[in-house]
Amino acid sequence: MTPKKGLNIPLVTIFDESGAIIEADQRRVIRYAIQNGDGADSVFLCGTTGEFNRMTNAQRQQLFAVGVDEVRKVNAALSDGKSKIEAWVGVTAETKAETLENLRVARELGADLAVISPLTIGDLPPAEIVEFFKKEIAEIVGDALPISLYDNPDIAYAPELMGNLTVEIIDDLRQMPFVVALKASVTREVLQSFLNAFSGADGKPAFDVYYGNAPLIFVMDEMRREAQMDEKTRVAGVVSGTANLFPREWRKAWEAAESGDVKLIEAYRKAFADFEKLCRSSSEHYATTKLLAGIKRGMLNWQIIGSAAVGAGTPALTVSEADVIDDGLNEIFDALEKIENHEQKLSKDA
């Protein structure tokens, strides 16, 4: 029940101007992310990058069905020697009842992994999380569907009470055989506390940690050493929203981080940071990120999708902000292409 290691891409959801999901575009996004086995090792439908909190529960289940079906089709057509891709689905909803309903649908569809953010479920007090998993969730998943926990303080229903899952809650949950991983979209300090807590040979099941705060992979080696990690806890992969635009490049960035290639790590870090800068909106009084809108704008420019609409409540680009992305994106792509050409030359010389 161990999920696949490597690059996980939390897919953007493609809406039309009315807020309906465009299924044909959604399937193109999945195929582009996978890149015939050279991009994503797994894809994540209905996560924060997918604007799960900007849609109805029926739309979430629609995404599950489209995504699991398309991944199955892609796997059937993969070139010889390519490893199968996993379909992860975010089943978290506003209530326990809807979350459980989504979990049943995910199991029936044959998803490879369900992702649950306990602190986002509005009627689930932190003190009741472990019991909820032991009873209701265990009854549905059995040994048929593994679960990854998802910790992201930006989507906690009551961040003033508890922004992050505690080490104690995670430790209790990971003892259940179906809880196999943690996707941590957290600060470096919080992630380091998780790695430190779960790194010892404590006799408990292996537990995989995925970096949800993707730029942290560029200091991954340092964090591993600080945690004195062993095989009981694995830094299993990275979950990157900008990989919707740059799937092959993020796969190579993960491989560089794993191998400790300092020059490549810095080159990829700078390129991806430059794209995020393009998506920052600033005024006299504040600055904010419009990363989701920026990713969709780039995908529209490259004709991957036909609509760059964001969900109701997600910050949209102004005309001038869209122009900034249009002008800057080619420069970033050129920088990434130079990295690729340099690596190819080194490979041939070797």
C-alpha cells in the first residue's frame, strides 16, 4: 500500500466562465502532466491547486471519475518500459458525511490513493480526528484504498485554534495500516519537526513524507541530515503546483535534489522562483500571489487548455498582470531549455 515515489502533480481544475468543469480540457491537463511517463509519477485531483474548495461536492466526484478514467487510459497506452502512473484523489469536503461519501466513490472508481486533510473538515474537532479514522474511515477503506494525510494550514477550517496537525495526531494515525503517507504543505520548521519525530527506528510501519511546499526540496539533503533519517521515514517525493506547466523539468529537479547535484538544484530553484515572481501582484498597500491564475494563463498560452478561468473566490489576473506573465514566461522556458541542453551535452561527453 506504499504510494509511488517521485513527482506528484496536484492538477489544476479547468472551469468555463460559468464555473462548470471542462472535461475534455481536464483530460488534456492529465496527459500533459504525465508526458508519456516522463513527467508526473502520480497526479493529484481535487487538491488545493485544483481549487477543491471552489466547487460543489458533485463536481469533486466528477473530477474523480474523469481523472481516474484518464489515468487508466494513459497507463494502457504508455510506451514499453514506462512505469504506471498513480491517480490520487482529494476526498476532503466541508463535512464528515461528504468526505465519507467521496471516499466511497474513490474506492469504487479504483483510485490509487485518497488524500484527506482532517483539519479542513468543518464538523470534525481535532480531538475526534483519530477516532474518526479508526471507525468511519477504516470501515470504508479496509485494505483496499490507502490514505495520505494532508496538512496545510491555509485550508484549516479553524486556523486560529490549530493551524497544523500535531505530531501526536499524525503518530496515532500512521499506526493504522491504511494511513501510509503525509503530504505536508507547511513551513520548513514544521516539516523539520515532522521529519525529526518520524525518523527513528521505532518499530512502527514505514511512513512516506511528500514535500507539499515544493521549494523545500532544494534544501532536502540538509533537512534529511538534521533529522538523522533512516529507512523508517522516507522523503518520498514532491508535490508541485507549478509542475502543471513544467512537468518534465520538475521531475528532473526532484532527481537533482535526490542526487544532491548542487548546480542543477540551484538552476531549477531559480527558474521556478522566477515564475512564481511573475505571479505576484503588488499594490501600494499589499502583495499577494496569483499563482493558480498564473499557471492557467501559461497553460492557455501553450494551448494546453482553452479556458484560464479560476473558481469563484480564487484571485484572478488583471489584464496587466496577464501581460507580465505572457512576456516573462518564454524567458523562463528558455532558461529551463538551456539547463536541459547543458545536461544533454554533459551526457554525450560522458
